[in-house]
Amino acid sequence: MEENEDVPKDFIKLKSEKLSVDEVSELVVSPYCGAVSLFIGTTRNNFEGKKVIHLEYEAYTSMAETEIKKICRDVRQKWPSVKHIAVHHRLGVVPITEASVIIAVSSPHRAESLEAVMYCINTLKASVPIWKKEIYEDEYSWKENKECFWANS
Amino acid sequence: QVSVLYFARSAELAGLRCETLSVPREITSLQLWEEIVKVHPRLALIRDQVIFAVRQEYVLLGDQLLVLQPGDEVAIIPPISGG
């Protein structure tokens, strides 16, 4: 068995192509892990009675990757048994029902990966410089996460 | 001279995504905001909702003293909505 099978890895990608659940889960699978937990964020077709045509995402890409790396580092401090972490976020146009974000975490037992995935998505929404625009039939709206610590003041 | 990056609503109000601005080397974050609003007055509309990212670290608009180097990246960060 290769020595580098043991090395925990973070897989972070921001891309405009369609995200793949198979691809992201395969990144974190490990023979040392009995659990892979996943979160998929998908696009809803309505908001406050308005029909959503699609979403558009933009990012401060270099800082977003750095902030996601910080989240991965925090995950490993809180849940040291976590093996691999993958965070893929889509940029540009995301049609209804397609995924905007997929997070996968592997760990030997299920509790840690389940908790780590929840921590990843919650913290991403609070700290990663990515913005979502909802496009309706007649207008659009820049969304604001309630987790954002400087908004809603 | 710093690189100012605009995102989301701030890019729409400023009408551009990035530019170089000349600012004092030492300046508070609020003073920096005021310099930028002089160039793009429509940004005043979102003053209560934005923060900065200076060299990729978040900075609130206020009294915090920034020590800027030539070529530093300063980004206007409207409320985020990733995920």
C-alpha cells in the first residue's frame, strides 16, 4: 500500500461547468474510511412567490479558495479523524435543480464526517466571498446570506 | 497605488470590476471608503452593507488603520451569498 494513501487532502475547485456528485465523492473515498458524507446545494425555482429562472454566481476567486482552505484547516482541528475534504462550487449560470455547491468529507466513522459537512456549508455561507444573483422573469436580486456577519446591520 | 476590485452590486454601481487608485500609504478603512466614493459616488448607496478585503483579509469600515503597499489588492465586499 502506498504511503501517501494516509495523507489527508483538501480538494477545492471553483468552476463554471456542471458539478458532479460522483466526481466529488470519489475524490474523498478512502480505504481507511467507513463514511463519506455529502451536502449538495441545489437551485430552487421560486423565492417569495417569484419564479426563479436561474442563478448566477461570481467570486473573488483567489480569496474564496483561501477562505475555503481555512475552513478545511478548522475542520481538521475540530475533527482530527477526518480524512479527505472536497468543496466544489459552481460559478456563472446555474440552471434550476442543478447543484451550485457539493461538499464531501470522509472519516473512519460517520459522526465526524456528518458534523464536518454541516460545519463546512455553514461556515462557507458566513465567510467565503462568493455572490449569488437570482434572476426572475422581470428583475433580479443579489442575495445575502443571513450568516454574513456584516450585513443586516 | 492599490488595485481596487469590485464585486456583485458594487461592480454594478461603480460600472467596473477593477482599477488602480492612488491613496495615502497609511489611511483608515473609513477614509479609504471615502476616497473610493469620491470616484464612484453611487457606491454610497451600499455603504452600510459592505466591508473591505485588504490583502485578502476582511476589514470593517471604520477606524482601523491600514498600512498599504504599492500593488496591494483592496476588494469591496458586499454581503455574501455563496453556497
